Amino acid sequence: MSSPSTAPHTHARTRRRENLTIAAILVFQIAMPLSYYVTRRAYDERFSWRMFSTLRLRDCKVEVREQLANGRTRGVNIERDVHVAWLRLLERMRSAVIDAYLERRCENHEVTRVDFTCRCNDTDGRALPTMERSLSCEVTR
Amino acid sequence: MKRWNEYFHGDYLALRAFLFSKVFLCMVALDTWMLMIGHAGRYGVAGFNVAHFSILQRLLPLPTAAHYVATLLLTGLVSLTAALLGPSKPLIGLLCVLYTYSWSMSMLDSYQHHYFVSLVLLCMVFFPRATRAPERNELTSGFGYPLLAATIALLYTFTAIAKMDPQWCNGFTLRRISSAQEVLAPLVVLATQLGISEPSFWSIASTSVIPIELLIAVGYGLSARQDAAAPRWLRFYVAFSFVIAVALHLGAEALRLEIGWFSYYMLALACTFLLPGRAVQVLSLALTLPAGAIAKLLAESKVPSRTETFLTCAAVSGALAASAFLLDLPGAYTACAVAALGLWGYALANTEDAIQTGLALGVAAVLMWAAIAVTEVRWDYYRYLGGDLQRRGESREALTAYLKGERYAPKGSSRKSKIRQLQRELGLKVAP
């Protein structure tokens, strides 16, 4: 049982702990969406409350081509390789997914380099600059 | 600091937090069972996955359909048990972890409202504990509720900021959203008759969403203070923001957006936070009367003996096993076994309220089966799975999935022609 003199002290400590929890949760909640605007993750809208954003409604087409050890190149049928839902994320230029997918293609030892291209039209129909990403498979081996 | 303390540690109507906990937890359970499971077939396909957080990617095994379904079933069971028992910190904490894990295990689930539900659950951990329905005018305090109000205010603010973009403000984005052009066509005609050109209409309609969302954000921000001797203007403003919030989310539903139950979650929040106290009292009475009667019945029961407790646990384990069998989904046995083990563990450690917990879990298990059986979620699961397997050239597995799905096919949606096509491809006897 706490004495009358320690009770307010305990209450103050509890209150301080609660306030720190509140502040931490609020800072996290402000920092997460804010980080979208202050960092360069333009295509990664997670945790930023950008529902119905223009980015999501762009009309995009993705192409992945790989260079083989014998010098030839071939296109990848992404829909036959992984679940089609991943193709939608590749179209949205989700960086982590692109990186993981290019690495996956490099797991085939015949492949020496993988090139990713994404062509999009904005919601007003205007063509946007083509976005490209490449991975030299030597880096991953 | 005084203002901070008044806001986060001030009084509010206990019924608001109580009502919201019950309704929200039931919604989460039904959402996981009736909506999310349908897409489980995507998980683990071709051994490819990217988790939301790199630490999960490194530490956890590749999520499979069974893994994902088990997590969702368990999440729903915990959620409904918490709703029936009255939410407690450990149970809501466990639910928050399970739910967050269900979406964060893979970027296949990139719905922002699932992240939002996790934040709501995090705030609910700090809700006041209520094992009985509060009195009509009872006030309570606890920072979870005002923190949730602040969380929603932030969500609306950032959503409004996201729309401050030329493509949105010029109306191009809104036009491309689902069925916006079709649903808003009569308004376009009306606007044209009033001399407003079509592009101007879309621009005005889009741009107007920004101040609306900001007004709602302020409403939520103020709502936590409306019960504690708030000035009239504050209560009036909060009630006004209720009207615009409801209009906004009903409008979003009318546009048939593919956002799951997000609008309904937001409507439940609006009813809890933005309605005047008296309206919440009436709503709460109507919604929690049956639950209150059951809780009273359970509370009045005598302290049970060990035998009674263990008999209850055995019966509930039986109900869980029966549900798992009837569900016919991968991962169902795992989820039900984990739930049963959890109950036995709890009963061994704490026999006093193990019967209540067991009964709540038993009811949740039966409702889980019922919720899945009355919806088309199993049909969705098997047909999506079959479609993906066929697309990737795995005809035999696709046929198995389609055949299983036929058991749950709604009238007129049979995949018999696909089944026959696959049987022909595989040189099997073609079904009549």
C-alpha cells in the first residue's frame, strides 16, 4: 500500500509514462506519411494515406527482358512466372518488389543481366517518361 | 501541458468507447473471415514474396495460403472473443499483433485501410477496460480514445494533402476512379444545364473533397472534448462534421471503389466520435442489449470447479475442431488447434474466468464457420487459385482447385466449362 505522500508521485510517474506513449505514437503517425513527401519514395505510397492517388490510377505497362550468357536476350512472361498481383505492384513501381523480382530472375544461372521497363500514361492520358531499372546478375552471385 | 492533459486525459462518455469496441471488433472478425481469405491463394505462389518490412522478410518463412488463412482465422477468433468478453489489454494487444502480421507478411496486401485498422487496434489497447455496459451518462477517461480521435484527424489531414495535386484538382483522377463517370452522370448533366462545363464540373467535384476532408479532420480533432462541458459551438461543429463524414463515405461507396470495408469502418467511427452523446446512448442501447444480457448471465454464474472448466474447454475444443473440418480451407486446422491450445493454457493458469473465455471462443468458432459458409469467400479462394494456376500452366493443380471450388459456387457462376477444358487438356475423362 502506498503512503499518501508516494501516491501523487506514482500518479505523476504513470501520467509521464502515458504522455510519452502518446507522444511516441503521434510522432510515428506524423512521421510515416510525412516521410513520403520529404524522402524520395515517390512510388511507394504505403503508410502515407494516399488513397485514390493519381499514381495508383496511372495506366502502366511493364516489360522485363533478360540477357543470357550466350548473348541472346528474351522477354519474361511475368504472369506465368509469379502471381499476377505482383505484376500490378511492378506496374506501380514498388521499389522493393522490383528489386526482389530482378534478383529472382538472376537466380537462373543462364541470365547475366535483367532489364525492367515501365511505361505509363498519366490520368489525363499524357505519356510519362519511361522508367527503367537494370540488374547485373554478377552483383547478386 | 494543461491543454494536452485536458485533451488526452479528459473525460468522455464511456458508452462511446464501449460501443465502438464492440462494433469494431465484430467488424474486424467478419472482415478477416468474409473478405480477406478470398485472396489467400496469392500467397507463396512460385516461392516469391516481398514482406512490408525487411525484418519480416529475413526472419519469417515464406508465407503460404495455409499460413495466411490460419493467421486470418485466428485473428478473427481473437477479435470476436474480445468483442464478446469485453476488450482487455492483453487480448487487444494480441489482436493488434496478429492483424498487423496478417497484412505485413506480404506486399500482396497493400490496402492502406489494413494499416489503419492496426493503428485503431493500437489505440484500443489503451481504451478503458469495460466488462459491463456503462451507465447512460457515465464519463470515463483513458488516453486511447482521444488518441484515436487524433489518429483519425491525422488520417483525414494527410488524405486531403495527397489530393493537392494538379491531376486530382483538374478532375482527371476522379474520372478514372471505378464508376465515378457513370454514378455522377446525372450531376454532370445538371451542371451543364447550369452552364458549368464538364471539365469544370470534374475539377470542382474533385477539389471540393479537399476542404471536406479537412473539415472532417477538425471535427475528429475536437470530438474527444465534446462530452466534457464543451461549448455549444464545438458540439455543433462536431455534429456538422458527422453529416459531411457520412455523406463523403456514402458517396465513396456509391462510386463502388474497391476498398473493402473501409467506408464502413469510417462510418462506425463517425457514429462513435461525431454523433452527439444522446444519439450514441440510443444507438448503444439498441446494439448492445443482447450482448449485455449474455454478459449479465455469465457474470452471475458461480465460481466454477476445475472439472466444469475443463469440460467447457473440451466442448469448445470440439466446436473448434468441427469448425476447422467444415471450413474446408488450408490452415483451418492450424488456426483452430492454436486457439484450442491457447484456451487450455489459459484455463490451466486461470480457472476463474476460463469458462467465460471458453464460451466466448466457442461462440466465435461457430460464428466463424457461419460467416464463411454464408458468404462466397471459399468460392473466391478456389476460383482465384484455379485461375492463377491455369495462367501459370499448372493445369492439374488448377483442375483440383476448380473442382473444389464447385462445391461453393453460387448459382450461375459454375466453372464447369473451364473444368471440362482442363480435363480435355489433361486427357482425363470429361465430366458431364
